[in-house]
Amino acid sequence: MKRRIITIVIFALVLIFTTVCHSASIVELSPHVSICRNFTNGVFIKKNGRTLVVYGDPGRNLKKVDKVLFTHNRRDVVWTGRKLVNKGAESVMPALEADSFSKADEFWTSFIKTRFHDTHQQTTKIPIMPLRVDREVSEGDTINWQNLTIKVLDTPGYTRGSVSYFVNVDDIKYGFVGDIIFGDGQLFDLYSLQDAVPDAKIGGYHGYAGRLGELISSLRKVSSQNPDILVPARGPVIKNPKIAIKRLIETLQAAYKNYLSINAGHWYFKDNYEVLAARVLEPDDKVDWMPYATTIRKKPPDWIVPIHNSRLVLSEDGAGFLIDCGSRAIIDEIIKLRDSGRLSRLEGLFITHYHNDHTNEINEFLRQFKCSVYACQDSKDILENPGAYRLPCLTSQGVPDLIALPDGHKMRWKEFNLTFYYFPGQTIYHDALLVEKDDSEKIFFIGDSFTPSGIDDYCLQNRNLLHPGMGFFYCLDFLRKMPPDYLLINQHVLEPFRYNQEQIKSMTEVLEKRRHILARLFPWDEPNYGIDERWARIYPYGQKIKPGRNVEITVKIFNHSNSSHIFTISPNVPKEFRLKPEKALINIKSRKEGEARFEIGVPDNISEKVYVLTSDIKFDKWDLRHWSEAVLEVYPE
Ligand SMILES: [Zn+2]
């Protein structure tokens, strides 16, 4: 009987929770504090007939308020407070992020160019329109309002400069902490934490969840304030902050320890990786580093010439087949080889992946050495149209006249059998080339995907999907099935190497464990939403258009969930632009990409500048406003 009552109570609670989630309703937390919960939270503190708001008003209930307190600069949260500020409320912003509010348009105007060759890898979910900054705050400041004293703490981590606010109201100590925690010990995503770690000498591109150390310190700082209730920017109200924070820190540490243990970067930056580990893990905790590949040769066979991060395959008759060409220095070395007589001519170029350090000088190379350029089908579009994507380290130079080959395509060249493979290791668009020399070595050129210490997934923006049969699961399974006499060559590593079967199995197991840890960490129904910023994207990402013309965009969505979903997509375009249709509903099967097309009409008399489009995406319980974006440069007729 007791069990039955409990079940009914739980059912009722679930029902209340679901109702709150689906419609923006206002729930009283204490006599003077209420919360409007939509997908994001808005906190309303009312006193003496006046109102102060934290985050914003996602249900658009309020007409006039005194102040809006913003914790951080995420546009998918900030939109809820924008209208109140425009109607005259005083805006209070974290000092370190004030510019990204007030100068948002300047960022996007320059981003049309800086998005190429970008190694910082910061999330682009930042405001697209400027928002007036009335007051900048940082740790130690207090905000006095209606006899309440609101204390400000710096709590960086989820963003670089976020703050939290603490206040006693109705004898309850409230903390408003932005996105540093989601509900009962979870985090909204991990890709937002990508950043450089200067004390470990790790740059932004290599800084997987680089702000984890800051995030954990911020969480501890929040816990030491002994708040009674935390209201994060998203997710359920936290009624037991200490337990929720402890749980989140433990899950973050488990995820990071798992990540470090099989990471390719340990090969390049061994000592720095100890610093990375120490920033996040407990002092007595140690990473179980995977032993390096069991076979490591000092250098490649003589028929392979390493030239910076290119490799030249040399035939006995002097002809050459180049792999990647990212810098002028590589072309200079090839010219030297030709002048010395060692290289007679170039007969082919294979591109492992689109990153600029592998592609920047391909056009110049082709001007000097006319030869065919090969890649696999999946890489064709990004190599030809890099500007259509928002991904790390894009080159601005598309490769024309590319020969795109199907996965597994075989080619005989001189005394070599070449086989071209799709190989989604370091990034989602990535290929590999197996070169088998007659009666000699078999070399598998794997681009940047592995080093002797493990997998290269240190840039979260590269879309290393963690589904069985995709990403590194796919690559590891591929290596497992290969005959045992090949050697791997990474474009940045001189030494060819090979893992044994046990290592391949253990890396696969680590990734399986990672899936479980991340499933605990994120509130999504599938962990890939928390590591794949581009699961919803506008294609093309960047385009140029003349006034008076129409342009087409496609919103592409990868459904990571285990079941199909109906996604509702509504692009947001500047109000002078026309949009057709205004909304689209698409049903996408599990682990498939679906898309909806829209036509945008640009008026004749529009000013010539950079416009940013965003798209709202709704599915299941998620109502994601201003989620993905694209840049449109209107230029003179
Ligand atoms: Zn790369």
C-alpha cells in the first residue's frame, strides 16, 4: 500500500514537472521569489511593488522591471532578458563579457574572415545583436536593491567570464549560477568548455574542455557559499546544492580521466598532460595512461619522404605521390627534391582532411605541379567549399577539380596498390590511404587520427561522434580487422607505429565507458548532443549576396537520439528580410541527418553589411532559441 502511495506521488510530481517544462509557467519558490520555467529559467524577485529579474523572462510575462542580472553571454539564454532591457530595465553584466554584449555586431563583422584559420575554437553561441550594458560587475561587487544585497562571485568555466549572484530573500539563501550546473549534478554540454590552458602550455585547439579546472573551482566556490537553493539558467531548481555539485564534480573528473587516458596529445606533450590532469583531478588521483603503441619504428621506409606534415611516396622510377600540402615550406622542399634529381615528377596528391595545415597551399602546389587531387566522397564538399562550414582550422582556399573517390576505392600506381578510405578519426570529414608496395611494407596513412599514445580528439568542435560504428569506434574497428603487418603513419609523427589487438580493444572499451559517463553528465537523451556543437547547423554557414536577390539556406539536423524525433525548425532572419516557409517540421530517424530548406529574400535597399541568421529548434522537451547560426554578407551591386 505504502509503495502504491509513493508511486502515485512520484507520478504526480512527474506530471507537475512535465507541465512546467512544456509551457512557461510561474512557480513560487518563496513569498518574494518566483521562477518562470520554459526551456530557460527566469527568476523574478518582487519587493515593494517592484521587480528584479535574473536571466530574463522566457514566458514574456513582465512589462516593466528595475534590473536584469545576466550571468553569462550565451545568446540561447540572453534572448529572454533582451526585451526587458530594451524597455528600460538596467542591465547588469559580467565585466569580462561586457564587450560580447555591447559589441556583438563588431564580432560578427570580423568573424566573416576570422572564422577561417581559427584555432581558438570558442563556441559561437554568443549574442548576435548588441545589448546595452548599464553596469559591469565582478567578484566582490554588491548590487543593492530594495534593501536586498546581492553578492557577485566570478564563476568562470562554462564561459570565460561568467558570474554568479547570491542573495538572502525570505530567509533562504539563493544562488543564480548561470550554466555552470544543470539540475541535479549535470552540465548542459562540454564543447562550450573548449579553451587554451596556458599553465599547461596547451592552445585552444588542443584544449578539450580546457576550462574544466575553472569550472570545478567555481563549483567549489558556489558550494562554500552554503546556498539553500540554486537556480541555474537552465534545468530544474537545485534544492540540495552541495550534493548536486559534488555529483557534478565527480562526473566531470571521471569524464576527463577517461579522456586523458587514451589521448594522442600525450605523445606530443607528455609533461603538460600531467599539468592538465592535476588541474582537474583530486591530488591523490592518477590517470591510467595507456602504454604507447607496441610497435614503434624510428622512421618510415626509404620510399616515404617526410616533409613537415606532408609525406611523399616515391616510386622507384622517381615519380611522386604527395599526401597533404599545408605550407609553402613543403612546396619548397619538393622543388629541392626535384632539382636534386631524386623526384622526377608528381603524379598525384591525396588529402587526408580539410584542416588548414593540410590544405592551405594545395592551389599553389597545383600551379607548380599539375597533377590529380584525390579525396574520399565524404570530404569532397568541405574541401571544395570550406566556407560553407563552421569547423576548426578551416582554410579559406577551396580545392577545385577534386577527384572524389568512393570509400574502399582501389588504384594501382607504379609498384603500389593504393586504397582510399573514409576514416572519421580526428574529425568527421577525414580520410585515410593504404599504400601497399609490392613485396614490401604496407603503410596506412591515417592523417591526424592516432598517435602512439591514443586517439586525437582534443578539439571538441571537430565532431568526433561517439556512436557505435561512427567516429573513433569506426576507426578502431577498422584497425582491428586489418591484417597484422601494416604500420600507421600520422602526418605529424615521424615514427610509424602499430597497436596490438589488446590496445585496440582497450581503447574501444574506454570509449564505451566514456559514453556511459557522458550519458550521466548531460541532460540530453543521448550524450552526443553534449559533445557535438554542430548537430544542428545552417548550411552554408557563410555566403555572400547582393541586395534584391534570394538566397537558400538548409538547416541540417543530426538526430543523435535512439528514436526518431519530429524537429520544428524556425529560422530567425532580420526583420526586413523575407523568409519562406517560416517554419518546417521534419521527422528524422535515429542517428540520421535530416534537413529543411528555406528561401530568404534580401530587400533592394538594405545596408551592405554582415547579417547573422539563427534558427530555433524544438524537439522532445527541448526548445532551443537562436541555436545555430549562419553569416550572410550583403555586398554592393
Ligand atoms: Zn588535423
